[in-house]
Amino acid sequence: MAKKIPGGLTIWAEQTLESRIFYKKPDAWFKIWFYIVTKINYTDTKNLRRGQGFFKYKWITESCAMSKAQVDGCIKWLKEAKQITTRKTTHGLVITVLNYSKYQNLQNYEM
């Protein structure tokens, strides 16, 4: 058996190629969206549920090589598009990806 790949995985549906963020929004926004979805918790933890993650704008801007304005624009749009909700904390931001469990479950896909 091949050695397991560390770090887990994220599922991306083929229909992502037809999504508004993929073909109607700035390229940078999809990169930010990809980062958020990939960094979200895939299981419940002591402080966060599956589909939630703790972020700082600095982490997103540095990891995605984007400006704060680009991240702000993307986050605002993702909230308006009902893709995420956010909650400010003392030291950062909790982002909840809505429908995370639906899209991150292989049993929900036709193959």
C-alpha cells in the first residue's frame, strides 16, 4: 500500500467551474475562497465545529499574497452570497462555511 499523504484533503465539485466566484469575480477571490475552505476544520474541536475556522486577516493576506482590500471585498461578497458567516473575536475572526458538510461528503456526489 502507498504511503498516506499527510494533511488531509478538500473536495471540490466539478460544478465549482460554473460558480460565480470562479468565472465572474476577480481571480484573487477564488484563491482566497480556496484558502478558507482548505483551512476550515473538517471535524469538531473543543472551540470550533466542523465547517468553522479561526482566521486573522494577516494570515489570509500573507498566505494568498493579497491586499487587505482584496480580502475584505471577497469576505463581504462571500457573506452576501450566503457562502459564509463571520464572527469577530478578540484576536481574529471565526468563519463558518455554510453547507460545508454537504460539499465535503463524497456520498453526496454522483460518480
